[in-house]
Amino acid sequence: MHRSKKVFSLTRSQACETLLRVYRSYYNIHRFDGGESAIREGGAGKGRTDEEVIEAVEQNDYPLISRCDFFEHSQKYVISRKAELWSADREEFLYLFSMPELTMDLFKKCKDYVYNDGMDRMNVGPGHMYTYLTAVFLCDSCDADVIRTIKKTRIYKSFHFSLHGWMDYHNVVAVFDDSIIDSNFSGKSSAKFMKKIFYHKKTKEPGNIPGSHQIVPCIKLLYDELLHSILKLLRYVLKFHRFVCNLLDSLHGHCCRSTCLLC
């Protein structure tokens, strides 16, 4: 597994806290590592409680830091909500894992947990559009075989021929020793989001702006073209003015150029 040319700007613990701080604006945050949860009112009440999850995490030694729940309901109705044309429920359950080393056995163990726990929490039925089960792995090191397995992982289920929606499984892994972020096909959007947060952002110095040596010549060229266009326009205006003066002279039978400032 090759090392990325870019370097992460955060440590693993810092990245974990940064992700949860960003997710807090959109998700209900359930912390299982002793951190502070952030749970809004509403949302699904299915599945195990946080106390039961903490007990399962301790018994099975899951490196689970948090579960982030997202719910969205949209509908279209006429005049009254009772006259509903359609409704759609979207939800995501994101599981954040953090460990020093991600092995194949640990990955499979966490993947099975995400699938089983997420399926219990889903609200499948009329109006359900989709549910995303997302597993995010933050680790210091990871075998190349695990990366390949993560990229090939695909779990998809439809319910009642998609009339009651579908479920899609997303995988994302960040390896901090090599500064690598990778995912399966469904998790590409999450991987792209994490890259914007984890990688160093280059700052542009005034003297090192690409193409700065070309700015002055370009401005001068634009100025010359503008000046040429203005002079050309003035020449046409003068020609038209002379034509009008000659026409007035022929109509009135006398010369009006003595009173014209441009003639």
C-alpha cells in the first residue's frame, strides 16, 4: 500500500472530534466512548437503547466511538396535510469506529455489527425512500487486503420491489500513517467529504499566485483593445455627423457648419 502524496492535517483523535463536531449540525450524535451526545427531539426509536449498545460494545470489544442518526421527511399536499400527494422518508445511520490497526477480522466484525444494528433501526414501509448504513473507520495502519475488501464491499437491499424503498451500505476508511482515504463505490461522497477536512489546505501567498507574472501584460492588452475600440467608434460618429451636416445643407440651401462645433 503506497503512501499518499498529501498529508493529513489532523491526528486520529482530532479527526474523530472534528467529524463529530461537523456531523452535529445534521445528525443526532450518540457517543459510546464517554463523550457528550447531542440528540434532538424526534427521529426513529427502533433498535437497542444507548445503554444496551454500550453494554454490547464493552462485551464484544467493538471500537465504536459514536453512532450518528440522520432523518429527513418531505411531503407534498394540497391545501391541507390530510390531502397528501406523496411523502418520502430518508435516513442514515453512520457508525464511527476508531482503532490503532484495522485487521480483516476486526473489519468483518464491525461490518456485521453495522448491518445487524442498522437493519433493526430502519423504518421500512410506505413512504420510506432509502436508508444508508455507513461505516467510517479511522485507523493508524491497515493491511492492503483490508483496503481491497472495503473497496469491493457492496450490500444493497430493496423492499417490496423498491416500493418501500431500499438500503445501501457505505464503507469509508482513513489510514493516518499513510494519509490515505478510500471507500467502496457507494461511499465515495463520504470519502470526498472527509478529504476536504483531513488534508492540509494550501494557502496562496500574494507573491506566489499562479500566473501572477501574466496579470500586468493581460491588463495592458485589454486596455489597448478598449482604447482602439473607443477611437474606432469616435471615427464612425464623426463620419455620421458630417453626413447629417451635408444633408441639412442640401435641404436648407445654406451652410450650417459655422454654428457646428464639430465641423
